Amino acid sequence: MKRRGETYRQWCDPILHHQTHEEALDNGACLEVQSRLSRTGATQLFIGVYRADGSVLYERFYRQRPGETMSRAMVWGVEHARRVASNDESAGVEMAGP
């Protein structure tokens, strides 16, 4: 079970339409990537990487992904999350994006 960080709580808005990709990796890490359209039509992206015990390894959201569709942002986000999980170089980092 994921233990969400403050970044996710800032991101969460169940009213907005969004797409979600979840993936469990061999090392036990769990990825969650969400893309959505803001109320003003901007593509937004959330990336969450969680350790096997559910703790936050990395969370970040982007208020805008200019020039990207929800699908394109999702693909980029999944690739980025996989890199973070495999490198494990962001341990303990939790951040909000621009």
C-alpha cells in the first residue's frame, strides 16, 4: 500500500478527468503516473515512485507540459519514473513541480 506524500495531496483533484499508469517493478518498487487536463486545458503530469514498503521514493507534479497531449505526457512520465526507480538516486526526495 502506498503512503502518499504531500506532493500527491497537492496534486489530487478527483473531479478532473485523468489517465493513470501503475506498474510494479522486479525490485518491488511501484510506479504511478497520472496525466490530466487542468480546468484551463493545460496538460498536467504526476509521477510517483514508491518503495516496496510503500514509502515515497519520488513524487513530482508538473503544472504544465506545454505542447504535449495527455498520452504523450504519460509516456514521458512512465519512462522518467522507470529511470528514477532503477537508479534509486532520489531516495527521500519529495518535490512539487513548476
